[in-house]
Amino acid sequence: MTASLPQILDDHVARGTAPGIVGVQGMPGGRVEIVASGDLRADAIVRIQSMTKPILAVAALRLVQEGRLRLDDPVERWLPELAGRRVLRTPEAALDDVGSAMTPITLRHLLTLTSGYGVQVVPTPLAEAMIANRTAAGQEPVAMGAQEWLEALAALPLAFEPGTGWRYHHSFGILGILLARVVDGPLEAHLQRDLFGPLGMVDTGYTVPLDKAHRLPAAYRHEDGELVEIEPAAGGFSLAPAPFDLSHSELVSTAADYAAFAGMLAAGGRHDGTVILDPGSLALMCSDQVSSSTKTADSFFPGFWEDTGWGFGVAVQTAGEHSGRYGWSGGQGTDFWIDPDGSFRIVLSQVEMGPEVMGLFADVQ
């Protein structure tokens, strides 16, 4: 007999996967159930980390719908820091073993993580340089503001010619800065007007306001069989005010807010009768947009590309029992996916990704 969502969450809290977990079940037709287990309250404002990527993808596609951006426009029009790129002869080459990039970085490259920037999963001179200049990505919050981060990243060569490889994460930091420049104003204010407001996402943003600090839980990781606190409740990096421009950073949100976002996607891009994302844009977002030649073993963790593709900000199941399912996770123990029948599930914890949390996701999925 298949366990219910509350049973799965209760079981994982009991065995110490997380002190508390919130889950969401979205049904075809729009009914949504939110359940909470342990000491994570249903309205907790949590660090969703890379679950920010689908939100930024939708925000970008809405600008495409309005004609303010095009998928294959070079982004250097708005990001002159990225003009005249140099590219490594091979991803493992020395930093001075470079040539001129022949292809400009486009919005499509950012959405598909094929810009030439990203996480280096094997030791290389570029990986060492990213650590040294504080642009390497990990579980820690960003170390500098958007402009300084972009300049530091632009000082490094690309790992590959844009469009010919795949590397995780950094393209979406660049995307956030791009969106801010296109709208000529703070990114969070634009997201509030254009997306969060229409969807009723009242608690989503780059920081938690002081008057809502009591809803920001502690964050943890598993170390030697114990849960160790890595960020305090009602404090830490995510508490307002922001230390600097966070256009390249990641959001906080709630189960109800993210359910509104996922429910819009599950309903074909519509919310309360209003088209948020047109069918063509949604089809691109949730279908595999990267070529097989970019799905190399050194581009991400082992086995990732088995029956999996990448759309715009989401992973896509390309074969098997759940073919057509799409969604993505956040490194602080959050996950969502949407099925072709219009159902979806969301899991929110505040425990860093690892075997225990991955087991939770697998049980829910």
C-alpha cells in the first residue's frame, strides 16, 4: 500500500531526516493540500535556493512575450561586461590557454545553462580561480553584491564556447542581473509587480522582512549522524535588510506561495483565468532544450543525464514511468515537480541536500 504524503513526512521527521517538513499536494483541477510535520510550520518562510531558477525562467519568458527580450538576442547589449569573451581551449586548460569566443552569450544560453559559465565539478585551473575570486558556488550565501560578482565572473574565461557545453548554476545569477537591467530597476520590485503580485505570492522575495522573522526557521546539515545548525532561526543572511544587491542570489518563499507558482504551470500557464505564461513559452520551458553532446559525465553529478533533460530552469524526465515530469530542487532541502496530468508536489525542509534528504524526495516522488 502506498504511503500518504502526511505519513511520508511523519516518517522522515521520526527518523531524523529533518526537524520539520512541509509538503504540498496539488491535484488536477486546482485543489491544493498543504501538510506540515514536526517543528516546521505550514507558513514557514524558507530558503528555496535553486527553486528560484524556474521563477526567473518564467520572469524572463514573460519579457519575451512582451517583446522586450528575444531568446537569441546577445545579452551583452544589457551586460557589456560579457562582451569580447575569451574561451578556454579545453575546459581543463590553463587560464591563459584561450581563444576568442565566436558565439555571443544569449538569453537561451542562460536559460539552458549553456553559457560557458558554471560549476566546475572536477578540479581544473578554472575551478581554482573561481574559488580564489569568490565566484564558486556552494551552500554558502553569495559573498558579494551583483555588480562585483558579475565583474569577477567576467574576468575569467568561459569553460567552453556558448551552446556547446552545460554547467550548472551561474547562468541564472547572470540572468537575474540581466532582468534587472532590462527592466531598469530593482529585480525584486519587478518580480513583485509582474509575477508575485498577480499570483498572490505575498511572502516570496530575496529577504524575510523583520516583522516576519519569526517565520524564518533555522537551517541544518547532517554531520556524523547529527543535525548541525548552519543558520539560526529568525536570523542569518536571509533576514532583511539585504547586505547588497541580490539580483544574482536566491529567493525565500512559502508552501502556499510556491504552490501558486507551481499550480500556474500545472494549469497550462494560467492563474485565475489569466494567462501568465503562454502555451508556446511553457512548452519550451518544460521540454528538453539541450543537445545530447552537452550531457557529458563531467558536467554534473554522476547519472544525472540518465532519462533526464534540461528545459528552461527545470529538469525534465525524458523517458521512463514519469516521462514528461519536470521540476527542480533547492540545496537547502526543497523540491517540486509537476506531472503531465496537472498534478504536482512540493517538499520543503531546511536541511542541506544529502542522502537523507534525497531519500525524502525519492519517497515523495
